[in-house]
Amino acid sequence: GQFFFEYLVVVSLKKMSDGRYEPKITYQFPKRENLLKGQKEEEERLLQAIPLFCFPDGNNWAPVTEFPSETFSFVLTNVDGSRKIGYCRRLLPSGRGVRLPEVFCIISCLGCFGLFSKILDEVEKRRQISMAVIYPFMQGLRESPFPAPGKSVTIKSFIPDSGTELIELTRPLDAHLEHVEFQALLQRLSPHLILHIFASAVLERRLIFLAQELSVLSQCIHAVAALLYPFTWAHTYIPVVPECLLDTVCCPTPFMVGIQMRHLERVLDQPMEEALIVDLCEGKIIRAVGDEEEILPIKLQNEVLTSLTRHNNNNNIHTPEQLNALVSEAFVQFFVRAVGHYSSHIKWTKNGSGTFQERAFCKAITSKTSRRFVKKFVKTNMFSLFIEEAEKSRIPQEAYFQRKITEYHEQKKHRR
């Protein structure tokens, strides 16, 4: 199986000669030896970028006596398009008097936020005792295989004065929901606004999210990207933009980025193309293109809205897992109804390669509003990538999506 993680690094703030603080890596596990030239260059690039993303808020730090620890994450895209995720816990080391926060950052190519946030809880607990107690725990984790969906792995860990502990880490059964918490999004935005954001994301527009806290930014942006399942956002994706990269918002290409609220004026002053700007503190849209209401087919839009409003008013308190499943289901059903007939429009040759028949696929849609939407959607990068995968093999990629399509057709048959 895969390793849980590639690196654990600690990023601390170092005082420079001009009095400013600069983030630097002060600890790295494991240290990699005997790397080939290309690997070494990639590692150097990675290790240079990490500090910026661990302290994206720039240089305005001062030693403090109290600091609530926070969890957030960032995504780095490699030259080949593959992504690495940085899971971060920013905390104040235990001690007396004023001191500076530090960040523990786990770099992994696995998207599984709940699991890594539990690992960071363990790291933080050990940090309050001593740095030396973190190393054996991470070593144990590195030697354990990443569990299959729905399975657990148990890590043995010794803590002075408490003895040996067994820590059980369980991976969610549904892989497409293991990297997401929809609660953050629903607490901050109305179902109507969530649909406007979804409509913009589906057409691969430019989206900017603003909030004070890094944790809010990263949770909400991951949630928006997860609404697109079984499709994947394939463009610039920076859940928390470091201060020195704020001009990302001038890109003419699609992007989904999170920016701290104190940079709002600077962002609005940039020479920007049309973008949707969302204020997560006030739960409102600051700037829009103007057609967000009309992008999605009205009948499908209302079904999602009813579903989201029901969850919002639901007095049965859901666990985060139940809420994730309910919200995701509403959006998966949207795609099942809009484009779930895609596989019957792939023409297969004898040697097993498929060709997607786009015209026939669009023509097969009876509703005019749905057809108008799908004609735009088939031109997106995310739809093209999904179809490219589908043309490679008759065995569908996304088993969960496939299952939902089959269930939908069964229900339709019974209704007849």
C-alpha cells in the first residue's frame, strides 16, 4: 500500500536583521538520502514552497502568550499535474511567557482530511510533552500501510508517564467524501448562495473566497471542489493564497482561491477579469458575473435547493458523516440527471477503445433548459477529462457515481 505521508516538517518564525519574521523549516522527517538529480530538484522546490503556505499571512507576527491552535490545508500542484496536500496544525508550543506559534505540516499525496486531522491531534498532544515524543509516533505511522476504504490501522505509541497507547485510524468507507467537511460551508452560506457558487464552478469560472481564518478558507474551498464529484476541478486551486502570491487573482484562466479578509482592498484594486467573490464572514457575494441564477436547469436547481434547505431546517442533529453524505447526494443526483446517460453514447470498437458521441449525447436530452446547460458543460475541462477516462475502459471509473446512475434508472422503470 501507499505511505501515509511523505514528510512531516516543522515551520518556525525566525527573526531577520530588519526585525521582520520569516518562516523557515526547522525540522524535517524523514531526511531523504541518495536522491536522483530530478528528485532532489523537486524536493528542493517543495521544501521552498512549504513555509510560505504554512504562514501565508505574511510577516506581521509578534510573540504572544496565547494562541488558539488551528488546522488548515494547502495543495501544491507538481509539474506533471499531480497534487500534494499539506495538512497543517498551527499551535503555540507549551511554555511560559511570550513565544511564537509554529506549524506542524504533514505532506501527503492522499486526500483524507478527517484522518490527518486526527493524526495532527496526536502530534499536538505530544508537542506539549516534548518534540522527542513525536518522532516515534510518526515513524510508526510511516511503517503502517494506508488503510483501504472502510478499514482501520492501529498504531502503537509510547508516551512517558502514560505508557503505551493504541491509536486507531479509520478511513471512511466512501472515498469520494474522505477529504471534505460540508458543515463549514452550510454554516456560512445559504443554500441559494451555495448553488450560485456551484453553478460558477461547474462552468469553470474564477472564484475567490474571503475569510479571516485559514481553517474556514481551506474547509470551505475543499467543500466547494467536492460538490463537483464525480468531476474534478483541474485548474489553479489554492485554498489559502500566501500574501506574496495575491496577483494570482489577475489570471485570465479559471481559478479557485482563498484569501484572508484583510487583503480585500488589495484584491479589489487588482486589474481582474470577471470573477465571483464570496465573503464567508458575512455569508454574502461581493461581486458576481450576474447570470449565476440562470446557469443551472431550473427543475434540477430546485431539487438541489429543496434538499439543502431540508438539511438546514432538519432538527435531527446529523453527524458530520451523515451531513456529508446528504449534501453530496443532492449534487450527485444533479449530475446523474443532467449527464448520467453519458455511457450509452460511447461507441466501442472491437479492440476496446471508445469514442464519445457528443452530438447524440446532447440531443438525447428532452428538456430544453437541461440541454442548454449541458451544451456548455461538455465544453469544460472537467467534463473532457472525465470522458477521456471513460473512453479508456468499459469498466466505469467512479463506482459510486455509476451505482447512483443504475439506481436512478431502476427507480424510473418502477415508476413506469
